[in-house]
Amino acid sequence: MSLSERPELLDHVGWRLHLAYARWKTLFAERMVARGCPWMGEARGALLQHVGPDGVSQNVLVARSGLTKQAAQQHLDALVADGIVARLP
């Protein structure tokens, strides 16, 4: 499909909210990195939005994040190594 054949995006409030969220998320990550949290600018930092204050099981984290088990495991290993999260039984 060529560019001229693609449908025009609607100027919809949902689309505008999505764009605003994407901009906020970028600014938040940039400011967290500037404050000494470099992992927030990396893919592993995105996992934290799925954890919550009471924690979460790794299986639930995989389901919420949409990552493979292997990718989530690698990111979690790095977060644990940096002391950002802890694994509990």
C-alpha cells in the first residue's frame, strides 16, 4: 500500500491522548536519567510500570508487559543486579 492509498488518521481525542502520553513518557524517562536513574532510559525501565507497589509475580509481569519470558528474565536480572527490584519467594 502506498502512502497515498493509506487512510488519513482521524483527529480524535484518543489519538491526542496517546500522543500526549507518549510525550510525557519520554520526558519522564529523560528526567529520571538526568537524576541518576539511567535504567529508566533503557528497555528494562519500562518493566517497572507493570510492577506496582505490592510487587507482582514474574508470570504476571510477562503477561502485562507483552515480553517473552526470556526477555523479562534478562531485564529483571539486570534490575536485581542494580538493586532496583528484589525477588521474593
